[in-house]
Amino acid sequence: MPFWQNPSGARLAEPLLIDPSSYFYMFTLTSVLAWVVMRWARGRRPALSIPALVLIGFVVVWCTMSLLDIFGTRYFAFDAWPITFRAVTLWAGQPYQFPIYEFILFPTAFVAGALVLLSTRSNGLTAIESGLEHFSGFARTALRVLVFIGFCNLTNLLYTTAFGVHGLAADGWPANMPSWLADEQCGPKTGIACKTP
């Protein structure tokens, strides 16, 4: 959130060389992969319910992005979850700690995108594009792009808000957080302990 300061006196690091590229290709590819597998599963078993398809989508994301995220955080320190509920966190208290609830929150945005693609109707439009059949040409294409961008931003807003709110009550930072993942106001670089919210 722009200009928002964490009450603990610290901020979450975002890797500049990884995040921008991830938003453009990894996140898109993950949603498309979940959609392809969900569509394949529905083609094989047309009676599958929406909750079953959602679970299939979650498994796809768990087996791709979530495993990559854990591996990258644990072994390469490219990202961090410095404020978590340690009781439900893998490697709690370590700089590479990983919240188990991330397995629920993180895939939700991707699976939501896959469900939108899965909802394509006979006219080629998805559920979120209702009303666009009255447009044609460039206007229709531009509106479709804007609708999808808006939908993706909304799901990302819900995800980031959930993590922002949880940070107000979660446990404090690990004591040995590397300087490149810690804010200069507190942490090991300055020797000032980050306060627990």
C-alpha cells in the first residue's frame, strides 16, 4: 500500500528483479496452467463441481508457484515473510520462515483467474465480460483488457490486504533477518529491534 508504514517500524522487502517479471509472466502462466488443468479435468469428468475444480486449481498452484516460492525463500533468500503467526509457520523464527496460510491466500488469486477463463461462454466472453457483446472491434478488445486488468487488480488487492491486516496482530520479525530484507529503521543492520505490533 503506497505510503503505508508498518506499525512495527519495518517494511516487507520486494525483490526488484523478480517481482516485476513475475507479475508479467509467472503469475499469468500459473493462472493459465491452472485453467488448462481445470478444463482438462472438466472435459474428462463433466459432472465435477465448482469446489472440486477449485481444489484441482489449488493443487496446480501448490505444485508450481508455492513450491518455487518456498524453495526460493528457503535457499536463495529472494523474498521473506518477516511478520507471521509463528504457530502456523514453517521454520518459525528464521529469516526464511514461511507461513502455512500462504498456501490458502496465495493460490486464491490464480485460481480465481482460472475460474474466469473457465467461464467462457459460447460468444467467447467470460462471466466478468457481461455486456461487452454490444461492442465490437477495438472498443471491445480494449474493454476486455481493462475488465481483466481490473479483476486481477481486485484479487491482488484482496490478497495484499489480507496480509497487511494480519501484520497488525502477527508475531514480530526474526532476530537474524538479513540486511537486504530488513528496513533501515530496525533489524540487524541498525541493531535496533523491530517492535512486535
